[in-house]
Amino acid sequence: GEDVEQSLFLSVREGDSSVINCTYTDSSSTYLYWYKQEPGAGLQLLTYIFSNMDMKQDQRLTVLLNKKDKHLSLRIADTQTGDSAIYFCADHGSSNTGKLIFGQGTTLQVKP
Amino acid sequence: DTAVSQTPKYLVTQMGNDKSIKCEQNLGHDTMYWYKQDSKKFLKIMFSYNNKELIINETVPNRFSPKSPDKAHLNLHINSLELGDSAVYFCASSHTSGPSGKETQYFGPGTRLLVL
């Protein structure tokens, strides 16, 4: 079945760039998403990319998609302590059921 | 103003009890979902409804029964609660179930269920 994998932990210094990586197995993926979860909170949609795009930029966020390698990354420029959270990659696939397959989440720790 | 809301936010109950979690969205979306997040933060879909009709039921025990009285509401009823049901339950909604470009899902704040 479909699978989404992420590394579990990333630590960076404030002001540095963070790059969170994700790999997926579904070759018919349509949309891929990044969600952010702060402690004790719900999931906040950060950004998404359609499968026919290579890159999407939104202020400090840059999403890169390598469809051939089924690799997705989220780059956060000028990382701030408020960016500390768990980041989830999610794959929609091509079904019409709306089912999202989530990665395990990457905990981003930003040190002052 | 809240787009997707859930009640209650916290639920502590004894094993064997029956409880319900309510979800409402004011986004005018057609599709609603329930996800379960376990203690390791892993998120898995449980159910989805499109226009009040069930379209996903992901091998969830039949102690869990979703009910959609209308498009804007999807409630989750759990019978005979077990210790393993302790988790965070998230409701979400989207315009459509896709793929159409309108399937982006918006999540509620979660309900933290603890079964003792």
C-alpha cells in the first residue's frame, strides 16, 4: 500500500534554514501537503504542491518536488523559535475518497 | 469564526463507557473526516463522509460509529471504550474528496481522549 516516510527529528539554530524531507511511494499522487502541529494543538495547513510542479514558494517556505524520486522537501528560511513544531508530510494519491496518507512527522527543534 | 470545531477538547472517561465527540464545519464543505493520532503522533484516517454518505471506513472496530446528520456535522460515537482508544481524534473537512484541486483538508483542534 501507499507509504510516506519522514525523518523523526531535526535541530537547527535560529536564523538558519531548515530542510525537512519526505519520501512517498504512490506514483499516482496528485497533491502533496505539509502540515504543522504545535504542542497540544491541531494541524495547520502550511502549503501544498500539485504533482506537475517542481517547486512552490510561499514567503519563508519553499517546497521542492522530485516526482521521479518521489521525494518532497520543505525548506524554512530564517527559522525562528516559533517554527518549533512537528511537521507532517501527507500524500493525497489519486483516489476520490479524500484519504490522506501521513508521514510519521518530523519534530523541528529551533535553538536560540 | 472557527472553521472546523470539535467538542469536547478533552475527554476523560472510564473503560466500558460510551462517549461521543462532535464536529462542525462552517466552510460549506461537502466532505468530512475523522483521523486518529496515537501516542507516537502517527495520524491515520478512520472515516470520511461525502454529502452525508460514508466513503471511507478504514478497518475501524465497529464500536466506532460516525453519524452525519447534515453536511456540516460529523459526529463520532464510541461504544464500550477501551484503554487503547486513548488518543487524539481530529475532525477535518474539504470541498470535495478529489482529485479535483479542491480536496485540501482543514483540521479541527482535536479531542484528547483518555480512557482510564
